[in-house]
Amino acid sequence: MSQLFAGMEGYDHTLSPPTNMLRTIGTMNQIPSLIGPQIDRMLMSSVFAKRWPHSSAVTWQSTAAAQKTDVTLPQLPVPPLQSTLQKLIKTAKPHLSASELCDTIKIVEEFGKTGGIGEKLQAKLEKRAQTKHNWLEDWWLAYSYLGFRSPVVVHSSPGLVFPLQDFKDVNERLVYAARTIVGALNYKLLIDSGRVPQDKQGNNPLDMVQYSRIFGVNRAPHIPLDKLTFADPKCPPKHIVVVHNNHFFKVPVINERGLPLDEKEILFMLKYVIDNSKVAAPPVGILSSAHRDEWSKAYKELSCVNNGVNKRSIEEIESALFVLALDQKNPEMPKIMNRRTVAALQMLHGLGSFSNSGNRWFDKTIQFIIGTHGEVGLCYEHSPAEGQPVAVMMDFILKHIASCKNEFVKEVTCPRPEPLPFVLNNALQCHIEDASREIDSLVANVDMNAHSFKGYGKDFPKQNKMSPDSYIQMAMQLAFFRLHGLPAATYETASTRMFLGGRTETIRSCSEESTHFCKTMLDSCASLDDKFKSLKTAVNAHRSYTMEASKGQGVDRHLLGLKLIAQEDGVETPALYSDPGVTRSARMRISSSQVAASVEAVMCYGPLVPDGYACCYNPLPQQIMFAICTMNECPETSAQAYVDALEASLFDMQKVVSSCSSVQSKL
């Protein structure tokens, strides 16, 4: 596979909590403003140092094995300073006036001059790179995820909508849920045995470690940084957690031989969960949707109440392979909202405290969600992995479900799920009320449109010798320009997994070429040939930047590294970082990512800025799946308006390409 794109059951209360089930994978202090040498000391003494060795040649391993053959990967490079600064100027141009551009060039030149602050910071960053297998990895985890204090819901954790189903009754729904569980467990066996096919970009193997970070992983709230916990391979978990009506149940799914239980056994356990949770419990899970500092306070209180009962329930949830939420019926939604959009909202935030937001544990990396009428998918906590490994897992699960045959199920003997109760005091009740108000406010603010563009798919640009991703990105630029009359600084995720511990780099999709393309397309006096040439030029420029970014030669991660190394060394943040050229080109009004799948599925998440757009897409051969999200607090943005502009842009581009490509092919 070549893919470039990506950034539980009553129990004996006398039993002591399983203290050996979890390993803390990272705790770093004072991020991002006071990153210092103490982080490296903490990392060297933590499981980071054990799990992610400081070596340029590492055989990655999951809880068993991440891949079947040894793969030597290069280290993430530190780009040349002058190369990054030239890219910075070029990508800042669309957002600056002529006089502002002159000022930016002066500041950039001052920063990058011989013997200047830029060269000094560059030398320090290069020295850091010599002592680490990936100079960015621990910073990125802390800066972008564990130190991020806003709620993970909407702001960080994506939802993934599977192909919609049509459940005729509860049994069909539970059969689908059981097959989802079995498919996920079978996929975990592939990961553990090293049988997941090696991902490649062209001939280059990609780092596979992210596949080992999706099962048995949890992000626990702490101040100032959250903690990631991974299942201990010496004592691997054999259970999942199922949530229904806000009740948590521990469900055993692995037998004594280390193999998954079969569908029939899991189905009967799911029925037990439904039958034993008919009355709604207090929505304890809604606490995990709160601001991370508030959740951290509630988490400490929750862990201390009732002589360890709550603590044990938390540990069973956190150590589980994954969570599966069996949701209640969604509230009545506006008739103009299509089913996939409703499903996207359900996967993203649960539709609020009066719906299913309490039927969640948002800290789990993988949380499958099964709605009452066929809204299915998952929500995943973003810290350990990017979207593509999750999408690959989804494809595997859906193929498993499609291969299953419907059979009459007789009663079987199987383990009994155990309730995981929570005891609440007045303080926790207040925390739940606060979290409920917060999630309801966030739910009301989200404007979502999950849309399938059926005019054509990725085959059309491919047939016309254009990168489908670059082509779609230009359509997104044009849609924004139609609505707002100016270019949009755009974040697109590029994978840097060709490097050891690689995560992402930013593709700056907005460029001089894309801006010229937008102006030309909207110029009634421009010829079809001019429009076609401007499109080709913009697509090629985007493709070129994409390849540079995937090789670790982008702007944003390098500038971040220089800024953090300055803070670590106690150096005042250079003036470069407050220059309009830097701030405007980095204020991403479009946050985008291609998360490719083989089915009608789409990932969704919130925008990076209040007046921005989030746009995730899945290009299929004959259609393109989009999920567009804006915030209602901004009167200038609308998901529906952007969808309409996107449709118009895609059809206009098709007309131009069809007219000019046919002419050129005859020449």
C-alpha cells in the first residue's frame, strides 16, 4: 500500500486494582512556553526512552511486533535554514501587501544573516538532532497534544463515519457491533504478529509504529501535561469496555490461548449489556469531554471516591483494548440535515448531554460507536497516531463484516460482562453539570456538513495527468476565494513516516500560484486556456511542496523547532515570530487532510480558528467524500455555503480541464 497523506461487569470489591496493566509513556512539564532541559531528563528516565530508543536504526515493535521484517529508516532531517526562510517568504506573499512583504523580507534576512540569531538557533537544533532519533517527536507530542488544554472533543479528536447501515431491529445492530469487535481483534492480531503489510511511499518504507499505538492506549488528564498510557506487553489486556446508557461494562474478548472469542459469544455478552442497563446512569463519561484542566481536577476527585471502586473502574477502562459505545436514539435533527452529517456529529461529539455525549470515554484512542438506526463509526484520540492507520483498520473491519454469513444463533456459554460502577459525591455532580454545559455549548457551536460530491472522483484528475490531492486542494482554495475574496492560509497534513518516528509536516496549500489560479478562474475575461494553464501551474506547485514536506523540508515544523530551542535555551523569542508574514501565513483558515479509504467513509473534525473551515476528504474513483466543519459563532462562515462553493468550483474546473485537455490531446 502506498499512501502519502495523513498531522466494561459486577466484580469482587476486595480485589486490588491491576497495577501492572499500564505503562506511562510520557509526562513533560511546562510546555510550550518553558520547554527546558528537564524534559530530556524526564524522557530519558521514562518509558519514552525505553519504547522509542535514541537510535538511527530501530526495529519498531508494538505490544508484540509492528512489522514482519527489520526496516532501517533515516532520521528526520533539520532543513537548511536559508531554504526554510525562502519558502516562508514565498508562502507569506499571498497574505501581504507590497510594503508588508518588504518588511517581512527585511525581518527574515535579519533573522537569517550570517552570525545572526537564526544561525545560532539552527546550530542548537542540529545538535539536538544528533542526540535524538527524531528531534521533533517528543516536542510534537507535548506541544500539539498532551499540553493542549482545550477539550479533545471537536478541537483535537476526529470522528470517522463508516458507511451508513440500516438496522431493522436491535439484534441486527448488535450483530454489526459484534462483528466490528471481532474484526478489530483480528486486526490487532495482525499487528501483534507483524503481518500488517509494510506501508510504502514509492519505494520508500514508512514507519509502522503508529499501528501499534491504536489498541490498549489511553490519554489520562493531568496538569500541565496529560499522560499517555499503553498496555503492558507482559500483561496484555484481554477485555474491551462497552458503554450503554452511560453504564460501563468490562467485556472479556480474548480467551486463554490469546485468541478472540467468536461472534456468537460476543453477541450474547452485548445482549447482556443491553438487558442490564435499561435505566440511564449518571453521565460520568461526559467529564472526559471537558477542558483538560477541569477534567484533571474531576479525574482526581473521581479516583479518590469510595475506597477504590471508582479507581478500579477507571483502570479497567484505561487498560481496555478499546471502547465500544452502544448509543441511544439521536434527538430530532433538522430535516435539511442529511444522515451522514448527523452521523458525523454523533461520531465527533455525541450530540450533547441530552443525547450520547455521556455515553463516551473520549480519552480512549479507539472508541467505536454504534447508533440505533445505522449511524456507525468511531471517535479517536489523536495523540498516538494519525488518521491513516485508523482508516486502514476501518477498511479491514468492514471487509471482515462483509465476509460474515448470517446464521441462526443458538444460546452459547460465555463469560458474563462485569459492570464498572462509579460512586459520585456532590463535587463530582457539580463537575458533571459543568461538563454538560460545556459540551452542549460546543455542540451548539458546531456547523457540520458531510457531503458526497458525485460529479466525478479522483479518476478524472488522474486521467488528465494531475495529482488528485493537489487538484482537490485547488478546488478548496477556489471555494474559499469565491466566498471571501481573498486567499486562505491552509494547513494540509503531509506524512513524514519515511523517517524514524515521523508524524506530519504542513503542506502550505495556499501559494502565489493558487492565488493566481483563483483570480484567473473568477475573471470573466480570462480565456479557458489561461484558466487551464493557471490550474496546471497551481497543481504542480502544490505537488512540489507536498513532496518537499513529506521529505521533512517544510516550513512549519522547522520554525517550531527553532522557536522551542530558543525557549529551551532561555532566549527571547525572535522578532520574526511576530511578523505579519509569519503570523498570517500560519493562521490556518482552512485545516485539511486527505484520509483515504476504499469505501464511502469520511473523517471529520473542527476548524483550527473560529473563522475557519475544517475540510477532510476521501477521494474515491467516481466521487469525493467531504466533511466540512465551521463554527456558528462566526457569521462569516457556513459549512453549507462552503459545500456549495466547492461544488461550483469542482464543476468549473472540470469544464476547463475537459475543454482544454481535449484540445491539447489533438495537438
